[in-house]
Amino acid sequence: MTDKTCTLAQAIAAIAPGSTLAIGGLMLHRRPMAAVRELVRARIGGLTLLGATLGLEADLLVGAGLARRVRTCYFGLEAFGLAPMFTRAASEGALEIVEETETSIACGLRATLARVGFIASPAWVGTDFLRVRPDVRTIADPYTGETCVAFPAIMPDVALIHALEADPMGNAILGGNLAVDWELSLTARTVIVTAERVVPRLSAEADLLGQRVTHVVEAPHGAAPTSCYPLYPLDAEAIVAYVDACQSDRFQQYLSAWLET
């Protein structure tokens, strides 16, 4: 198998402006912060941000003006409150928001995995989601005649995933909380894995297989200040400092300092 190791700058250069960018990790855990920092440095914009949840990493991209659309069922900072730059952009109408739920994202990814155009589910029937998502259609179950929602396939252009450990071929260990990273790695056209360390041979069974991984980058502490269990915890002070900077209209100063770290 091919050695896929490269620098972070080389990996991020594979992302084209306007891409749909799927972000691995969950809430404030195992977010690809080092990759996002390089993405901001490269000023690759017009992005659609996709994730089961989005948090600090995506808020930085929104604040930096690199996102034009968001697809997620949650965008926030957990106990630290709202994601400030997302909340501001959404309130000002500066960001397109595609309403999603866990079901719509899961079915969309599963449809891509199954190589079909949609996955049918009774979810959303009788809700207002169909009114705000006119692109999502209903169909009749051919066996029961009942109405189902046909959730369209989701195929990200790029997936950014942070791992505890990876080998040069892209096989990777994610730890206990896999989120939807396995699905993202199989549905995205380009898969960038950053890892706390890159080793010749993994120390445990792989959570991600390297066949679909295109770039492997060693990035120690690459999820900080989010957590990377069991290697290091969430840095609460750093997140409080970020929120304070945003609420004090000092986002640009914060961003400039963050890019220099």
C-alpha cells in the first residue's frame, strides 16, 4: 500500500474552494483543530461545513469568513454556550443554514455507502422540516403504501478526521468515541487524517481502514483545545478565552494570535 504521509500544508492544498467539508469528532472531542488552523492560513473559502455536530473548529471557520453554508443538527460549545461567530452570522443572515437532524445526516451518508440516491425513513413525517427543506421529498412505501421521507445521499468532497494514531497507509485509531468518522471516511472523495503520532505499525486494531484515506499528517496535540481522550482533556480555560474574545469583539485579534501558535 502507498505511503500517504505529507505535510499539513500539502494536505490542505487538496481542498478546493467551495468544497463540502465534513468535520470529524463530536461536540468538543477530537476535533481536527490543527487542520482547521492550516485551512484558515490558506484562506480556502466558500465552504459548506457538514457534521453530526459542529463546534469550536467550525466556529473559527465561520468567523474567518470561509464558510457559506452549514449542515448540522447542532452547532455550539456545550457547557460553554452558543458558538458565538456562528450565532452572529446566522442572526445577520450571512450564512446559509441547511436544516438537518441526526436521521437526515445518517440516512444521507448511508445512501452514499449503499450507492443509492436516497434512504427512506418515517422520520420528519408530520413535522415542519419538510417545509424548510423543500429539496427533501416524500414517497409512498411500495409495500405498505405509507408515506416515507426520501433523504437524499450525502457525499462530502473532503473529510477532516483527527486520530490518536495512524500508520503511513492511513489506517487509524480513533479511541472510544467514533462519532460518524467511519462513515465520513467512506463517503468523502478526499480523506485527510491528522494523528497525534504516525507509526510504522498500529498499537491496536484500526477504527479507520486506509483504503479511502488520501493524506496522513502527524499533528501532535492536533485536537487541542478540544479533548483527545485518553491522551489529553478539554482545555476549558482556552475555550472560555475564545468565547470572551468573541463577545468582546476581539475575534480578529484572537484569530491572528491563534494562527501564530
